[in-house]
Amino acid sequence: MDELIEYIEKSLPLSEEMKRDLVKISKVKHLEKGEIVLSEKSHRKIQVFVVSGCLRSFYKSEKGKEHTLQFAIKNWWISDYITLFSNANSIMCIESLSYSKVILFEEKELDKIYKQYPTLAMVQRVGLQNRIAALQKRILGLLTLSAKEKYQRFLDEYEFFEKVIPNYQIASFLGITPESLSRVRKEIALS
Amino acid sequence: MDELIEYIEKSLPLSEEMKRDLVKISKVKHLEKGEIVLSEKSHRKIQVFVVSGCLRSFYKSEKGKEHTLQFAIKNWWISDYITLFSNANSIMCIESLSYSKVILFEEKELDKIYKQYPTLAMVQRVGLQNRIAALQKRILGLLTLSAKEKYQRFLDEYEFFEKVIPNYQIASFLGITPESLSRVRKEIALS
């Protein structure tokens, strides 16, 4: 839990009381490679803070094809944001791609903490705003970038985890076919 | 300005003081078709609430191609969310696609109001969360839907404005070519 406290304290010094209340609602978990943290159709509303390792959220189509929405590495949050703030059951799965250490929070408990500590809510607000900027950037990338540019941006962000993440997941995250991904990799290797 | 107050009051009853402070920082504008509210490379940080009409935000690539990130109709907010919360200049343009009535806010002023009235900040937080859900849904749509499904989802959301929005803008919003859009429309007309 120290890792999260340290991370939050980059933006906001926490009182002992705040730290205690945060620890009280958190659950540290060690995940094996392939372990599922959230299943689709679950009624659970959780947010996951990644301490180490790599997780991904994905959507499985009716035909069984997996579409990767997000990867998350150290100091990132991951959740099924489409249903997190609603009453609907989850539509995404979250799985661990490596041995990972995470901190789990129930959304309901986090919400209470934000109401109790408005300064913490402010930090969360900045987090939400940053997420919006990142998501818009991702949409713009999907609309405007070539397969090669998408892959290069992916490398910039997730460099260390390229070896951990299977090719078909990278391709599905970029919205390109695995064949395009191979082609782009060859192009980059030759350039 | 009454329209925004009415809209906010669906979530939160506003005191006379809150209303007065909101009005003080707002600027009602009537826009002509084609009028630009925010230009690219602007240092302005504004959020636009749409009272009536239709606006869009778009990014112009180096080659001059326009990529539509968002349309906004009655009761929606629109802004360049990629740069709004940062120090960077805007990278998007926002233009009016019809005769529109909007309410403009400087982000700095809104921020002050949220600090002054924590209950209003709560309403904004829910707004941010809904935006995150909508953006994730859009990404999932871009990754998983066929051209036909994308267009049908667009019709569900923006039905009344289909006539106002030029074809190339709809296509660029959906991430498909104008030719695909024509094909899909014919398919739907024939089915």
C-alpha cells in the first residue's frame, strides 16, 4: 500500500487519518500470469491500482474475438470504465499479463472517501481529467495514425512490456490485424 | 443562461448565490453556421455548453485532412479535452455546423467555482465519469463495430442532425471512408 500512498503524495500530502482510511478500504493482491481480476457480467465495481506488472482490460465479442481496450502498468489505474459508474454489470474482463502486484478498491468505498476528504476528491478530479485527455488522444490516434505510427506510439508508452504482451493483444489494442503488426515490425527493423 | 441552470438543477438544486456566480462567468453566444469558436493553436481554455444547434470538434492533419472527434448537440459540453487541462495550446478546432446558441466558460473561472462550491464539483465529477464511459464506448466501437454498425449507432445518437452534418464529417467521425458511408446508407435503405 506504501506505493499508492507515495504516488498520491506526489500531488497531495496525506494526513495520518487519510492514510489510515485509505489502507482500510484497500486490498493488496498478488496476481499470477493469466489471473482474472474482473470477469465480464460481474456486478462488482472495482478499481485496480497497478503497483508492478502489467494488466489489460478487454472485451470479448459474441464471436469470441478479444478487443483490448487498455493496458496498465506501474502507477496506472485500470477498471471497466464503461460500467463502473453505472448500475450495469461489467462488459469487460481484466486480466494480469504477468506476475503483478495490485491494490483493489471497491468503487463504493472510494466514493465515500472522496466525500469525506474533498482534497482527495480534487486529486481524483485531476486524474479523471487526465484520463479524458488520454482517451481523446487514443481516439484521435485510431482515426488518424497509420499502422506504423500506432505501433510506434505503443512502443513509446509500453516499451518495457512489449515482450510480455502477446502479438494478437497488441494488434487488437491498435485496431490493426496481426498481419499488419508483423509487416510494421519488419519495416521498423529494416529502417 | 436559464437553459444551463435548468440542466444543472436536474442533478443539484442551485442556491441564488450559485446561480449568480455561474451567470457572472458565463458568456452566451449565438453562432452562425461555419463560425469557429476555438481555433487550433489557441492558448484559450474554454468549455462550451450547447443550448441549441450542433457543433463539432475536429483535428486537421498536416496534409489538411479533417478528423472529427466529437459532435455536440443540446445539453452537451464540447471542448478540446486533449489540451484543456494542460498548458499546451489547443490542437483541435471547434466550429458550429448550424445556427447555434451556446454558453462559453473559461476553464479557469469554472475551476474557481468548483473550488468555491464542492457540491457543484460533485456534479462535475459525475459529468467527467460519464464522459470517460462514453469515450471508452467510442473506442470500443471503433475497434469492434462494422461500418454499418458504426453508422447505426451514430444515427441513434445524432438522428436529428444527420441532415445538418456533411457526409465527409460523419465518415471522419466514424473512422470510415466516405465511400463506405455511401455503401452503408444504400444497404440500410434497401433493407
